[in-house]
Amino acid sequence: MKRKIAVLGAALLLPATVFAASYADDHGDQDTTASATASAAAADLPADAPRPVSKEDGAVDDIAALVSSLEMEPGYAKVALDYAKHRVDVLWRGEVPAAVTDAVEAGSKAGVQVTVAQSKYSQGDVYAAARSIWEKYKGIQYVGPNDDRSGLVVAVDEKSEFAGDSERFAAEFAAVGGIPATIEIGWGAPIPAIR
């Protein structure tokens, strides 16, 4: 029985690993590969080797965690990390709360640049719109926020009815969700299983 559970666990973990690798490829500015040790920094490493963890990396994580703890607040939109530049970018809709201003100040003291920009829609706005579209239309592969939170991306199979008339459906999705929507055709095609 233990063997069956272990095999099932491995089978469930593989798709998550493939998704995470694919996500990392698409969102390279969020470099989270800080797995090397400090002692490896002194060694001659190839240019593509993971960077050693630095004091600033920890500060980047701390500042990002501070802002991310506000994700249930009405104006929260997104936090993006850039370890190489020791930067945290925050998107917020509306008045920025004191806790975010405090994070900017804390970041400055820790050597982390924190930028705060206005977002057209909050995380709550885009997820509510995405849910409306997802529940109404069958056959969509993905629906979620675009990178700058100015609208939604709706991914569809290239053979679906949505791909055949993408302009009309993009307008329809925007009407249903209440925010702009773009269609991405052929995104997220199934990855063949490794045998």
C-alpha cells in the first residue's frame, strides 16, 4: 500500500513540477533559484549556475512577504521580485496603505528598491472577472490576470470555437467579466507524458 501511495504522490507531483518550470520560463523576472550555498560563491561557477543566497535576497523576500501579507486588502494587485536588481515591484489600485509605504521605507534601509505603481484593477477585480468567465464558458484552458493587471488573458485551444472568432469572443469575455480581455490561442497545450 505504501508503494502505491508513493507512486501516486510522484504522479501528482510531476504535473506541478512541469507547471512550475513552465511558469518560471514565462515569468523570468521572478528568479527564485537561490539554492546555492555561500561557500559556492568563492568557487569558479559557470555563468548559468544558480546565484548564491545573499543578504539582499533575504531582504527582498522579507519586503515581498510584508506586502504580500496585504493580498486580501481591496487594492492589492501584484508583487513581483527581481533578485538580481534587489527590487520589489508592487502594483496597487487606489490609495496605497501605510503598510506599503512602510515597506518602501524598510526596503530602502535594507538595500532593496521598492517601486509602487497604480494598477487599473486589483487582484480581487481580476479574479472575480475571471471566475465569471470561467463559470459561463466551457472549453477555456485558462483565464487569469495579465502581467500589469490591466485586464485578463483567456487561453483557448486553437481548435476551439473561441479561436475561430477570437475578436468577438474577446469582446464577449470583456462584457461578462467587466474588464478588458484578450485571447491567447494555443496556450497551455498538453505536455506529452514521459514514459
